[in-house]
Amino acid sequence: MKAIVLAAAPAALAWALVLSPAGDARAQAPAPAPAPQAKTCIDQYQVAPGITAASLITNGFEIKAGWPGGLWLQKGRETYLCNTGRVPDNDPICWTLREPVKGSPCQ
């Protein structure tokens, strides 16, 4: 009698695995991974075309902060961030602050 029980045990275990919810999960294909979303950033700067640090200083703006490659300039409530390094032609040199905008491309 012991031999019959031992022989039947592996078969019963196999059927239990096939019929169990875990067995069904193994038979199904895994769900595809979600597509990666492009990273976006909050942007709070607006390009100030034609504005340079030299023109702002000439027109009475004060340097409020400076670091290698950049200046914060201010006159009253007008504030500019300017690049003082070499930039490629047609790239902005100065920006003004604006209300933050979500969803801008990160650079």
C-alpha cells in the first residue's frame, strides 16, 4: 500500500500545480513593459533676444551675483540671467525670469 501512495504522490502534485492559480500565471505570457516616457522639466527662463550683459550694465543694471560663466543683473524689478562665456552663434546670451512652465524638454 505504501508503494501505491508514493507512486501517486508525484502525479497528484503535478495536477495540483497545473490547476492552481500559480500554474495558470506561469502558462500566460508576461505583460509587456510600459513604454518609457520622455523626461520633462520645469522651465522658468524666457530667452531675451538681443540682450547682452554689456548692454544691461550700460543701461544701469547692477550685477547682483556672478560666477564663472554667468551673471545675475537687476534694475528695479527687472532681472536677467546672462551667460558671460562664449556661446555659439544664434544661441541666447540672456534670459528673463517667468512663471514656471511644466513639461519643457530637459537640456
